[in-house]
Amino acid sequence: MAKTRAPRRPRGKGRKRLSCGISAETHARLSAFAAHRGIKLGTAVEDAIKKHLQGFYVVDPADDGPQLGVVVASAGDGAS
């Protein structure tokens, strides 16, 4: 009997992995923050990135939008 594959997820959906280098000081601060909040280090990093990117959005050129992807800051977010 042949094995059947699980259906593939659509591209762009689900979780993605990210690898980057950070300074020892930043790692120590992130670790302390995560421990203080009782969360995993990866969750702390994801939360920080989400908070930093709030108010920004990307226009998908494949979605009948402009021909180029654009990042736009919302009013009053402190971006300059």
C-alpha cells in the first residue's frame, strides 16, 4: 500500500524560522526579560519584533496592488 502525503500548506502561511546573531548583552537582556515574564526566549523575541513592527504593513504586489511591495508607517507611530 502506497503512503499518502499530508496536504501541503499554502506558501506564506504558518510559522517561519529566523536565525540571526545578536550581541551577548542583548541576549542577556532578552533572556532576563523572558525569565521575568515566564515565557520562552523565542516568544520574547517574537513579541518584541511584533511590537516594533506595529503600524507597518506590506502591500502584496500579487494582490492587485501597486507593482512594488511598499512599507508604510501609520500616523503617530513615531517613525521618521
